[in-house]
Amino acid sequence: MSVVSLQLGQCGNQIGQELFSVICDDSNGPNRKKYKQCSDERFFYETSTGELVARSVLVDMEPKVISQVVVNASKSGRWTYGDKACFSQKQGSGNNWANGFCVHGPRHEEAVENLVRREIERCDRLAGIFTMMSVAGGTGSGVGTYITQRLRDLYPNSFILNQVTWPYGAGEVIVQNYNSVLSLSHLYQLSDAILVHENDTVHKICSRLMNIKHISISDVNKVIAHQLASVLQPAYTADSPSHYCTNPIGELMSTLVCHPEYKLLSLCNIPQMSSTSLAYSVFHWPGLLKHLRQMLIASARMEEGIDWTVSAPSAVTSRGESATNSRHKNFNLSLANLLILRGKDVSTAVIDGFKDPALYVPWLNTENSFSTWSSPVAFNGYEKSATLVSNNQSLLKPLNNIVRKAWNMFASRAYVHQYTKFGISEEDFLDSFTALEQIISSYTHL
Amino acid sequence: MQREKSVKVKEVITSLCKLLSALSVESIPTAEAFRRAKFNRKDAALDMWSLLSRLLQRAFALDCACQDSKDQDFDMQLLFVRSALCYCGYGAPWVLGPQPPSHIKEVGSRDLLLAFGWVLSTGKLLDFLLTEKVYQLDTLSSGPTIAKSVIPGQLDIESHGPGVDTTVKKDQVLQALQWQYGKLRLHWKSLLSAQEEKSRFTHRVISNISTSADCQPHVTGSHHSNMTSTALDKELERIQALNGILEAYLDWKLHEHLFWCWMDSVIDSSLTDVSEVEPVDWPPGERAVMMRCPHGDETRRAVRRLDKMLLRLQTELRAIRTEQSTLTLTSQGGRQGASGLSESQRMEVEKKVSGYLEGLRLTNTSAITSGGFLPCLQDPQPTKPPHRFHTGEPGLAVTAGKLQASVALDELREREAVLQWQLERLRQNIREEMQRQASTMEGMVLIPPIKR
């Protein structure tokens, strides 16, 4: 019932801290005693003094970010990080995946494993391991991938959910595409599911929907944390309709990532707006669900700028008819969807729009492809909020871009020597490229 | 020294036998039988024969409905073994030759030993058997991979997705099955963690009770523990069996190179005796096998894919070069002439490259079909072991697969050299063009980039 989180690298640590803040704030809202109990059990443990300590291990190769994050956590007064839950070094990984994976990872594996083991043993029941990292840098991606590998070997029967942040397309780091390609190809085989956030998308949400003028990293992180918390906070599921689900990650996975070739998950959360406008807005379930459905079909990630011309293909006459015949341009075919509704009058929400078999692959019936979780408790200040976790083709385009850019760089062997000097050969690069091409082709031919 | 060596060889062969028996291969001869087989002893021939036929039956169990032929029907066995070996790409004269041995006794034990060595080395026979066994024992092992055939290349391409070839559509029923199986596995994992939690709580409760009241729990506890102990015992047996297999495998892997050194000696001794046999049959044997090989289609497809990848790499390189050249030239204003030049250059180069690739494809079909070369998409393991394995054993001249791996490496290096040369030529041309353009313009000074 408890989730052990692993915060890796700068991005992972910052997102993790925001996540716990959001969770704590949300749990401390009004009229939610059972909710708070469940949520606290899931994410925190109580010390003898009654203080909430996050079930989290912080890993970074530089001390700066971790110390900042720990300080921010204690500032809230409601929760802190464990004293001995941090692991940091002095050098950093230099945005080099090979440095993280081949040098830092093995060097510090025992220390990190001990920390994780301690957290896991503290849980009565492990719901799963939740890691947060970015794929562009060196520590989060390299060390993160290595640690995931070790954890997979040590806990083969546990669920591992990797939350990854894809960098800005315009590039923060020159070799970010190499790092992304290498991490994704390795993670795909190690983890059970990969939940993806893209910096570009979240940035747009901040600028257009939340009207933030000067977007800082912490704004972006807050949005990501909000979206993650809306998935991880307690909810009633199909398996446990009367009490809060005790196996959230397991249920998430068994509804979405059963097929070993399709593990990429994307997140959509509406509504999303600045807190000032929130007070003046009223939401209705039909409107929210209609928008969400169109966002799913048109691969839109935020409520603004949805392409309403894209529509689902008309009902196929026979089961066997291939979807390619009736596929419309830009239509986003889903493998499986999970809809999470939180807020007032959840039971009145009509979700039949999502059960349309035209949205899904023909070889899976709707009862397998679509599930709903709900919670009557309003989430994080939003009277009604809906989240869609989806295994579909929408990540194909950004993934293709990343691979294409990385391949262009690799074709001229740019910067490859930075990786080969740490032990990643060109053959490893080629293996990663083929693995990703495989993933891209699987999703394209869905 | 000799005695030490022979003892070591015996240990190595014993570890192989142990591994094979752990993998439930039947009728495994003793290490002594192997040694006798090397010297073409008659009594060892029968042992080797039954081993070979059983192994091949296991390897091909998924591909053909092989009857479990008992020792009576030797002719059927002979036919099966010969066709199986031919399919594997083994080109010994007794397999392929125009006068096949009419009776099983005509095949020497050394030939059988060599055939066994061949089967062991090509493809991933041991890995295949290992995964099959592990899958049987370890219920939570990751997903049902589509039955990988032992023969390199076969089924690997199809089973792991369409890849570049878009006409191959996946079987939808298979997809649905994989989905359901994955779901089952995930449910199982959840149940397992629930069970662990339950046992942890039970332990806590019982330890609390036992601290307060001593005698009572024992009576009620024992009945319950009897029921659970059978399940636990079974679990324990399974894990012990798994352990045994993995230990045998690791042991074998440690000593594997010694085994192949010994096989070296077997081949040497067979070569010294081979002078009676007509040498005519040997050289075309390899090529003949490849041409008669029924799975040529798949391998040809793999070759095509490899070529496509290469071509893509090339064209992209060229595109970048021409882009750069047109960009720099537009900045200097001399666009027209340069684009015309690069156009003709491009045509010339394209023609050359496609011609070369065509030639390569025709001559190198055999080289590329050896197992270590295929770009196996999903599974990272297969290409590696044969590779490392091949390059470490240059001595085994007979087994075609090894020789061709090194030949394939040379071919690749040649190709690389050719492409590099073409690249250099292109670069040179562009550089000259730029110089020429710069010299014609007044007031313009060209500063060439720093050479890498």
C-alpha cells in the first residue's frame, strides 16, 4: 500500500519535492479524513514524534539541489525528508549518460540500494517503486537507468513505474538526444511502465492556461506534480469500489501496460488554470469529459488549441476490418485508457464517450481497454478534475523527433567520443537506436 | 601436462553433460564416450547418435511434429538428423553428399561429434533450451516471447515486429493473447505482494500471541502448517531446480572455451584422416548449403534491411553534405554552378553506391547469413554470444559459420573503407568548389575551417 519514490538528478529531486508538497496540501483539505489517512500511509511514515516523513530516497551527484530540496520540504512544516534518505556526491555527471551509467552508477550502487531497501522494509506492503528523472541530463538519466536496473534485479516481483521528463525540443543540453535515446531504450526493458512528461507541453500549459508571465522551473514542476498527484492520490477503482484502492500502481499497470511492447504512458489533466481564475470558474462534467475526449483523439495535451476537426473513424462494420482503412488523418489510436475523476458529483459523470470502440485497437475489447477510477474528494483546490492516463500514439511524434535528431548527430559521430571514453561503444548506440525504432514501429502499426 | 589437460577436458565435458541433463535432454553419454568418439570408436557412435538425434528433436520440437522415434527405426532417424543438420547449415559430406550413408553405422562417431559441436555453436541452442526450462519453472518470468527457433534468423525477424517491412502485419489474436498474459502476470505480482503483507501481519500476530501464551498456538498452528508446507515444499523444489540449472550453465560458460579447444583437436585429427575423402566436395559445400538452405528468404530479407539501413545512413550523410555546401555557397552568392555540379556528382555517386551494394548483396549473401550478423531487433542477447564466440575461435575451419563471421567482418570493413573514401572524395570536391568560387570573387577572402 505504500509507494517508495526515488528522486534522481536535479529534475527528479525538484519534481519529487513539489509532488510531496501537493500531496500533503491536498490531503490536508477539508472533509477528507479517510482520504488523508490513506494518502499518508501511501506516501509518508510517521515518526515517534508524530511527524510525517516522506518515503523517498534522494539521489544526485551534486549536493546543491538536494540540500535545497530538503530545506524547502522542512519549510512547509507538515512533512520532511528522512535524515538519512539522501545520497549525494560532489562531482556531478556532466550531462553525460555514460558517465552516470558506467561510472557513478556502479560506484555508488550499494549505498543507494541500502537506502532503498530500508525504505522498502519500512513498508507493510510495497505498492511499487516510483522513480522520477529527466532523460536529458547525466545523473537522472544515467544513474537513474542504472539504479532501475539494479532495483529490477533485486525486486523482480515489484512494480516499477518510471516517470520521465523529456527535455525541451529546442534543446537545453547539446547531447540531450543521445541521453534520451540511451535511457529510453534501456528503461523500456527494465521498467513496467514509463510515464512521460514533456517540458514543451508543460511549458505551454503554464503560459497559456495559467497565464504565468515569467515561467520558472518551479512553475513547470508544480504543474507536473499536480498531474502526478492526481494519478497517485487515493481513489476508488473497479476492484475496490467501497474503500480506497490499496494497490494503485498495480491496478494502473494491469489496465494500461499489459502488453510488453507498449509501455509508454501519457498524462492529460484538466482543468488547469491559475489559482486566481479558479475561484471564478464553474465546471461541469459533460464539458470536461467532452474536452478530454477530443484531447485524446487529437493528441492535444492541453485544453487550448484542440483540433476539433479530428474525429474518430466511423464504426467499423466487422471486427476484422483493419483500422487503417478508416483511419482519419491525425487520429490518435489508443491501446488503453484510464480515466480518473475527482470531485463533486462524480457519480453523475457520463463516460460513455470513452467507451467507443473506434478509439481503441480492434484486438482489445472495451472492457479491457478502458477503466475508470473516481474519488468524491475535490483535488488540490479544483472542484472537479479529470485526468486521463493513456497508452496511445500521441508520444510517437516527439519520440520520433528525438530519435531523428539523435541519429543525425550520430551519423556524423558528433560527441560520441565523450561516451566511448566511459565505456559505451557505438554498438551500444546502435542497439539503442534499433530498440527505439522497434518501439516506434510497434506504435505506428497499432 | 598431458594428464592435467585430459583431466581438465574431462571436467569440462562433464560440466556440459551436467548442463544438458539439467535441461532435460535425454540420453547423454559420459565424458568418456565423448573422448572415445574423438578417436572414431564404434561403441561411442551409438551414444553420440542418440544424443544428436535427441538434441535435434528438442531443437526442432516447435517447428515440426517430430515423432519420438525410438531406436528401431534407424532409417527415419537418419533422415531426420540429416535434414535437420542440413537446415542448420551443416555441410559435411555425410549430410549433404551425393551418396548418403545408407545405414547409421557408416557414420563415424567423430563426424557425429563434429555435427554435435556445430549444432551447439550455431544459433542459440543452449540459450533456447535454457529459456524453455526456466520458463517452465519460473512462473513469473517475463512474458511469453514467441517461440524462438534455434536456427539463427528464422522467426526472430517476424516475432519481434514488422520493423522496416511494413507489409508484415502482426497477428491480432497473438496481440490480444500477449495482453491477457501480461495482465495475468501483473495480477499475480499484486497477489504476491498481498500475500507477503498477509504473512508479515500473521507473523506479527503470532509472535505477539506467543509472547503472551506459550503452549496453545502450537496445536492449532501445526495443522495449518501441514497444508501450507506441501505448497512451500513444491516451491522450494522448483527454486532448487532453477538454481541447479543456472549453476550448471554458469559452470559451463566458465569452461566453454576449453571445450572448443578440445573440439579444435578433434577437427585436426579428422582433417589428418580426411585425405582419403575426395576434396572436391568440401569447398562448394558451404555455398551449396546456403543456396539449398530453405530459410534463405528470411536471411535475404535481413540483408535487405541491413542494406536499407546503410543506404539511409549514406543518403542522410550526403544530404547533410549537399545542404552544407549549398548553404555556404549561397552565402557567397555562387549558387547556380555549384548546385549543377553537385547534382551530377550526386548522380554519379548514387550510381556507384547502388552498383557496389548490388554487387555486395550478390556475393555476400553467404557471409551475412551466419548467425552473428543479423540485426535482431528486440532481444539484445542473440547477436552478442555468437560474435564474441566466433572471433575467439578462428581455428575451426570446417564449421562454416565461424569462418564466415570473420569474412563478414572483413567485408564490412571493406564497405566502410569504400564509403569513407567516397565521403572523402565528396568533401574534397566541395572544398575545391568553394575555393574556386572564392577565388573568382573580388574582395572576398575564404578562411577554410579548421581541419579535424
